[in-house]
Amino acid sequence: MAKRHVIVGGGTAGLNAILAIREHDRGASEISLVSAERPYSRMVLPYYLGRGIAEAHVFTLSPARLAQLNVRTHLGRRAVGLDTAAGKLSLDDGTVVEYDDLLIATGSSAVRPAVPGADGPGVHSFWTLEQARGVVAGIREGTHVVLVGAGFIAFTILNAILALKARLTIVEIAPRILPRMIDETGAQMVEEWLGRHGVEIRAGATLTAIEETQGRRRLRFREGEDLVAGLVIMATGIRPNLEWLNGSGVRVNRGVLVDDHLRSSVENVYAAGDVAEGRDLVTGEPAVHAIEPTAMEHGRVVGANMAGRDVAYRGSLLMNIVEVCHLDIASFGAWDDPAAEAFAAVRPERFAYRKLLWQGDRLTGAMILGRADDIWTTNDVGMLKGLTQAGNGLGPWKAHLARNPFDVKTAFIASGTTGRLLPETLLGRASVPAGFVG
Amino acid sequence: MRCELACSYMQTGTFQPARSVIRVSPFEAHTSYAPYTCTQCAEAWCMTACPVEAISISPVGAKVVLDDLCVGCKLCTIACPFGTIFYKPETRKAFKCDLCGGSPACVGACPTAAIEYVEAETADWLGTFAAERSARHREWQFAGVEAR
């Protein structure tokens, strides 16, 4: 009998697992996909909000594509229970799906603080396509949008909101913006940059209530004046969707704990993406990296292993990049490690900032800020990722970078980092373009 | 730097080395130069990272950006560890070396035949060269020789 794979979750991790299985087995196995939503790419929702793309552009696995990949689907259905002893998955309509192996890739959900009115009308999250549609419908030219939360997710939709000619105010409970993506110096520079582009920022603001006032929303704070908004977006964090695993016997900490093959505590059950707690490449510790690249890599590794390969995963590299008003902001690895040795430099005339963090002569974290049209920025973004990923000893190039943290390219090339990275592949074989798999 | 001029002209229609996807680095205090570009690596970090399947493989084996699908999210620019996929602010799309469809402009423009277009094993040719030249330069500096 053909092996029965069940993929729970149609996001990036699930999609990549399906593609990797089919790259390996050319259709020999049975694949069932359970997905509460029609599969789409969350990464591109901000471009849909900004009207840069049509809604149709966000979908990933079209019915034709699913047929080509020979995937059975349970779309619009949620997994509600997992019986790992019997190898059975229960869905919310009572359907029971039997499996030989299963991937938990149920992603995460947006969370809102327990503030009165935070669930009221005109208050949105921006995480799912359905939520994005709500925001799209609610913003007009001149709408005053208040974004609650100044983290990565908020920043990914900032350009889109400005492109719609809405007025934007960002409020953040922490004393500064992007607290989990850049340091104090970087945050100050970004605040100054956004100020120049007409974005108002209120940091250190604790929201106490959201009230309805003549069709608009009044936001009250512990200190300072109220804000009146046409639309409120709560970008106040996400948490992994794990509840349905209660009683399954799958070990869960902050996420589903997985080994280096991305297997959970139950041998034929894998986890990938935002729900998985796997190895952090730099620290070696278990971590939940709820980012797109980790979901992709996890998904591909699980797919290969489900298809019978024996692929060990070295770990995921924490990384984020976001562009706001033509300013690139990116950080990699252990960029906020207080124990690391750090070099930092600001070039105010180019609005550029670099911070490099070290353990011995290995780069373990990096932060970069610079104009998107500056050749220095575009050169250094990828190479800083490469240096953090390779973790190779940089020898004399560490001293070189201490003198000039902006000369990343020379250090990257002459330290032989390209040669170090070339064999460091995910699955150890050539990839095929997605459209060619089926 | 003729390769950069030729590349930018071929890729963007303008002579802007800053828009070239082959980039020359100076070594040995600007007495040696090395051009660096995409290795068209087999597993293609940029291609697997793209959330909308906007990177494909061209008939000549280059990983190429499909402009009508790319949304400009920059994920490929942090997925590629070699730093060889870029972003064009004018078009808001990713852009990278596409081997000029099989006839790379940089090769023809190089006056010293330092760039060849041949089938070869992927290797870090440049790293070895740059490391050696840099080490030599450091020795000169230690010996008190003004390396200019």
C-alpha cells in the first residue's frame, strides 16, 4: 500500500513539505492536506493591502496545482484531535483521516491584549487573509489608522498603509520601536526616519481601553492624550496554534519539540514552521522561529524525510528584513546577545548603521540599517546573513571589520566564506522550480 | 570595472555600476581586483525561499526572477547567503544575474579576459585568490613596505 502522508496546515511549511515529497517520490505516495484556509502566502498580504497585487496573487496551491501534485484535500476543515497511538486525525466535521506519518504545520494566530474594546468593531488584526480583507475594506484616503504594536508585523504593513494615503500613528507599549528586531541606536534612527516621512510614533504608551465614539475608535492610554482612529490594527504578537494537540502525547513546550529530523516526541509525527520548537543554528538551543524562511526550510526537510530520505537539519537562523519608506532594516542570528563582543558604527550622512556580534572570531549576529537604494546596503544584507549562517572563523578579517564594519564584502570574499557555504545545502541536491514538480 | 558597466547596461539600460549584478572588489590596496557574482548554486536558496514562486530556472541554467510574479518582499535577499540577489528600488522587484540569457555581457567587456563563460564545477575560485592577495598585502604592511 502506498504510504499515507497527512499535512495539517496549508501555509509555507505545509506547502514546502508537499513539494519536497513530490520532488522525491514523483507521486508514488498518498498526500492529504488539511487546511482551515485555502492556501495562500502570508508574506505577500502587505502587498495586497497596498494594492500592489490583486487578491488572486496571494494563493499558492490552486485546485489545478493540487490535482497536478495528486494531493487530496480537506479545505475549510480544522484538525481537532490527534490519536497518535491509532494514527488517526479528527477534523471539526467529524471526519477521521488515517495516516502513516503526519506533519503538524498549523502555524500561529494573532493575539490581542486583554484591553476593554480590543475585540470591538473597527479593531483588526492583520495576520490571516480574512483579516487582511477587513483592513483593506476599512482604509480610505485620509483614514486615521492607529497601529498598536511596533514590531516586525506592524512594520511589514507600514508602507502599504502610507501608499493608501492614510494617516498613520504607531503606538508601542515598550519604550521604543522594534524591540525584538533592532537595538536602541537602530530604533532611534528608524524613529527619526519615520518622523521625516510623516509617521507619528508614541512609544512607552500603555493602551487601557478602546471605545466606540460616533463610528470611530477612541484609544485611551495610562498616560497622555487619547487618540481617535478610523481604524485600529492590533499588531500585538502571535502564538502557535497548539491547542488541538492536547491529549495527543506530542510533547509541547513553547512549540512542538522536534529533533534534528524535525520529528516530535512521536516518531511518525513531524512539526514545522511557527508551531515547531527546533534547534537555533547559532545558539544550538531550542527556539520557536516564527519566520517565513524557517517555515520553508522546516517544510522541505520534513518533506524529504517523509519521502524516505535521511536529512538532518542544522538549525534555523533567526532573521528578519523589512523596508519602511525606502529604509532597509535587517537583523540576523544572536543580534541582541548581551554576552557577545560587538562592533557598531553609524554613518549619519548615508543613514547607515551596522552592528556585528562575535564569539571569538565567529560572527554570531548582525544588524544592518541603510537606505534601500544604497549599494552598501544591498551588498551587505545578504553577506551578513551568509557570515552568520556559515559561522566560520574569520581570523584577521575580524580586526578588519573592527576598523571598518562597513567593509563586509571584502571580508566575506577573502575569508573564503563562499567556499564554506557552497556545500552547506538543505537537502544536498539540486532544487527544481516549483512549477516543474508534479 | 568594464564588466560592471556592461552588466548594468545589459540589465537596466543605463550605465550605473551600482545597478550591476557583478561587483568588483579591490584587494591588495587596489592593486588586484576580483569580480563577484551569483554562482547559480544548485539548491538555489533564493528560489526555494520565494513565497510566490517568482524565481525559476532559465534554459541556460540561470536562476531568474519573473518580474510579473515578484512582489518585492526581499525574502530572497536574506535567504541567499552569498549576497548575490539584489533589489531594484525603481521597479520594486528582486534582481540578479541571469547570465544575460547565455551570452554574459561582463565576459565580452572584460579587457583582460579575467571573466570566462564556461561549464565548470562550482568552486570558490575568488576566495582563494582574495585570501592570498590579502595575506601578501598584510605581509608587506608588517615589513614596513608602503603598499601602493
